[in-house]
Amino acid sequence: MEPNVRYWIAGRQSFIQRVLQWTELLDPTNLVVSIEKIEKSRQLLLTNEDASVHDLEDQRIQEAWKRSLSTVHPDNSKLIPGPFRPAALLPFTAPMVFLSLVSVKSLKSMILPQFSFCTYSTAFNIINGNASYNRRPYESILLGTGVIASTTFFALFPRLLEMKFALKNILIRKSLPAIILAQVSAVNVVASRSFEPMRGIEVMDKEGNVIGYSRRAGTKAVKDTATSRVVLFGTSALIPEVFSYFYKRTQLFLRYPWSLWTLKLSCTVLVMGLMVPVSFSIFPQIGRIQCSKLEKEIQSATEESELFYNRGV
């Protein structure tokens, strides 16, 4: 069995335990760890299949799990490219989120931040999504291109209306960018991983044996991931706007107006730094689904009452 799958199936973790686990996996050093060290860690885990995932005494085993879980895809056992590993999400998207929330007077100033955010999100979602179904390279390229174009337009269109028809309601005006960002991030997940509900993803028993391909499990995996993105980017966009609203009423802002952008950027990075492990932990990495909720052909292929699938990040 793939070591990463074995880890997530064996460890029935609570929400708090998952948050603490992701805090370790999101260590920035996982972005620059050498391929040689990753291969040694994988070899250690493959030759010690009975290694306990909760063994706190053997530091070699713990470090091996950390490197494997943060750099290797659980479906195909391939190395995840450095810029698209889970630990890269914060440093890459935080500046994009900040720039997409900056008030501008022209549509041209909004295109680059929104296009960059949608491009990175699409690549991240495709690479870290479920990879157990058959797909050709050109399909991913065509799908990604379409998703980038459509979600960028979807992100810009409400802002264009906002500029054309000035909103007088301060609450709507301040919350609209956060709502748009949250919706765009969810739509991006659904669109970039649209093959999963269409073609189905692998469902397996607790021993890692593949029972079949389920479209219902694929739908649930995409839905749960989209929900976690709404929580991540919606919160990360809304809280800095709230802080900025109250900060503008202080004497410090009147003396140093430029400090608003420093506060907003710092607040965005801080909130995202807290929300990334939280959003990744809302649902388990390896999801569980009752066999009775799956297709009849899968129900007839096993006597297990509960099956597992890779939700993706």
C-alpha cells in the first residue's frame, strides 16, 4: 500500500490533531528538501510497513512521514513540484489575495492580480487533486486553460459592475471583494477538478485494495475541498477588510495614511497563515464514505460497510 494512504487511513485523527499535523507539513523547509532525502524517507517507510504513525520516539520515522506526506502525491506516488506543494500555498497566494483586495479605479489594475490568483489556484488544484482516474496530459492543459479564463472573468465582472455602479452601502462595498474571492476559489476547485465527478475516483478498503471507481465519491471529494477553500479565502479576505475599516477611524491612520497598506498586508498574511492549516483540516485527507451511499456495482463488489478515497488538497 502507498505509505501516505496507509498513514491517513490508520490515523483516525480529530480536527485538532489534523490541524497540528498540517502545521508540521506546511513547514516551508518542505519546499526545498532534496529529492535524495525524500527518496531515503520513502524507502524507510516502504521497508518498515509496520512503523507506527504515532511513534514519537523514533525521530527518523517521524521525519520520514513528514517529508513523504508533504511532497509525494498519495494516488500516483509521484513527487509534487515544489511551487505546488501544500506548503507553497501561503507564500504564493497571500500577495495575490492582498493585491486583489486593493481598491483600484481602473479595470486594468485588477486583471493581473486576479489572473495570477486564478492561474496558480488552477494549477494547484489540478496537481493536488485526486489523480486515480485516467486522464491524458492534453486534457489537463485544455481544462486548465478554460478554467483560468472563465474564473478570471467571473472574478472581474462583479468588480466591473461595482466600479460602474457605485455602491453606497458601506457593508456591501467592504464585504463584496471577500465574497467574490471566496466564490471564485470554490468555482475554481469545482471546475479544475470536474473530471473527478464525471469519471469517478478510486475507492478502497482499509487494506488499500481498490474496489472500483465512484462518481459519487468524486463529487464528495470536490465538494469538501471547495468548501475548505471558501473558508480559507473568504476568512482571509474578510478579516483584513474589517480591521482596515476600524483602523481608518484612528488617529494613527490620520497621521500615517500609508500605514494602512502595511497593516492590511500583515493582517492578510497572518490570517492566511492561521487559516491554511485550519482549512486543510476541516475534512480528513483520506475521506470515508459508507458503501451504501455508493454505486450499486461497488456495493456488490465488497462486503465492507465503509470505504476510503483520496479527497485531495
